[in-house]
Amino acid sequence: MFETKNVRNRIDAVIDTALAEHRIVGTVVLAAKGGTPFYTRAAGFADREAGRAMAPDSLFRLSSVSKVYVSVAAMVLVKQGILALDAPVTRWLPDFRPSSPDGSQSDITIRHLLSHKAGLGYGFLEPADGPYHQAGVSDGMDIVDITLEDNVRRISSIPLLFAPGTSWSYSLATDVLGLVIEQATHLPLAKAIQRLVMEPLGLTDTAFVVRDSNRLAAGYVDDGGVPRRMADLEIIPLPFVEGSEGLRMALARAFDDNAFPSGGAGMIGSANDLLAVLEVLRSGGFPLLTSAEIQAMLTDQTPEIDLLPWPGRGFGLGFTLLRDPVSAQAPEPVGTWRMGGAYGHSWFVDPINELTVVAFTNAGLEGQSPGGRFPDDLTRAFYEE
């Protein structure tokens, strides 16, 4: 089904239409079936004003795509027996003890962090005067003169949204997990991810600072018409989050060696690197993980919880899992994994059809899943005749 010329033509048509309608500026789309790449295309501009074309090896600010690498690194440590999914975070971060809404304290576990059931929040999901803003917490895409330890300490000072394990909220949990990884490995997070994930797979593009500035895609944002180039600091409203201030995004963070390593949003990398990591997960985990860790990642941790803004999807350890295609208005089959990133990215893995797709753009929020039309159109191109 997926190797046919018609499928490739449909993908081309989605990309061409999005470019012609000026909904995206540039994109890299990769697809593989059963481990064999069958579609690779770079289209549009990496830098429109400079006339620099997008290339297959272009680098992108990853935003929440960063969570894939940090989640996998944590699971490698689980495999090695260094972390345990149901161990309390305080084993590695003794002072991380945020209180529940009623003032009590309950153990937050590594599983809670990976599944976003810890009770933590995100600044971009609250009003400008919300508690995360008042405490000076960074969501990981701005430039602030604090360390990872500072940011996690500030997170810990804010009461939880709910008792750990009782509900779900997309959150800074992956940033806290990054500090756990540092403490567990006695390495800076960047070095830990390099050793745990990148080096075993021979990947060199993805890190917390840009590896080659000549390959970095410029950032653009929807502005009611043709995407405009982002300013050095932007606050991007989120139309699907009522009352929130929006995302604070600083393009210069990609070049800042002193920026704290945000496990949830701070990495820069290529579509090829992500495809390689996702293919390792889809094919069973070798050489990073065993089937036991993969099974844990693919188990819905939220079976009785409705996820917003992802109706019809549950959450495993690091990404969403499709459980109701009708509610999700999704053409892919039950069990498909999916996530995205605010700078304009989406990816999904369909294990039933052995299909892995990565779609990076430099136009937020149009290219983001959820919320953007481009990833929705692209997904349908793989499934709908």
C-alpha cells in the first residue's frame, strides 16, 4: 500500500499545496516502511529571505520533539538498572517534593514523569499571571540566566495540579526527568544523551546547541497570512488553549552554550536522526532497548483519562498512543504513536503497517501536531485513496 506511486504523488501534492498556499515555508518529509525508506523530500526554503533551499540534512529547533530523545535515554537507564519506573524521583532528586493541591505530599515516580501523570504543568498553558510565571519557571524555549537545577527547584515550589498518578497534564515533567538523568549518570544531560542514545546509533546531528549553523532552518510563525520570520523573542498565542499567555520562543537559544538543557523543548536536530531513533523503537529497540522497555513505552498509562488537546489518544511513556480513531478524527490505526513540536514538527509510527513518518517544517504552528493542518493533510495522504 505505502510503496505505490499514488501514495508518493499524494504526499507531493500535500507539500506542494501547503507551499503554494504559503502555510509553510519549507519542510523535510521522510517515510519508511518495514525499515526501508520509500519517501524523502526537502522542499521550500530553509531561509526564505536568504534564498537558501531546504535540504534533507537541514537542522531544526526541535521543541517537544526533544522529549523523544530524553524519554529514550531514561528507558536505556531503566534497561541498565540505573533507573526504575516505579521508584520515587526523590531517590535522585531528594529536594523535589512539590505538594499536592490539598497540601499533602505523594511520591512522584519516573513512570509519572514519562507519562505526564506527575501533576506538573507548563507555563504556556496558563495565564501570564499563573503560578509558573510567578515563580520564574522556564518552559525551555526562551533564554533565561538559570541552570537546570534552578528551574527544577522553581518547579518544585509550585503546588501540583493533581495528586501524582490521578490525572494527566502535558507538562515540564521531561525537564525534571532530564535532571534525574544527570544525577543518575553523573553527566551533563547533553553528554548523557550522547552516550546513551546518539553514539550507539552513530547519530551526530542532534544536541542542545546547533552543530552547524549553515544548516539550521530559520524560524517562521503563522500571522494570519504568509508566515513571517520570527523575531528574536516571540510570545506565540495558542488558539487551542483558552486563556493562556502562549509560548515564549527565543531563536538565539539554539546558539547559546550557556542555556540550560531543557529535556522537553531545547534540542536541535535533523529529521534523519529522529527517523533513525523511531525506527529503532518500532523494530524492537535494539541496540538501545529490549522488548520489555518497548512494551512499557507502548502501554497506555491513561486508560480512563481523556487527554486534551488529544481526544481519542492515550499516553504511553514518552508519546501519545491512538486508541479511538473516530474521536481523534485520525485515519491511522489503533496503536499508532504520535507527537509533534511547536516550531512546526510532527511524527508518527504505525506499527501495524510498519510505517514511520517524520515531517519537520520551519513554520509553527501550521506544521505542529496537534493543531496544524499540514500534518493532518499529510497523514491522510498515506491512508486515503
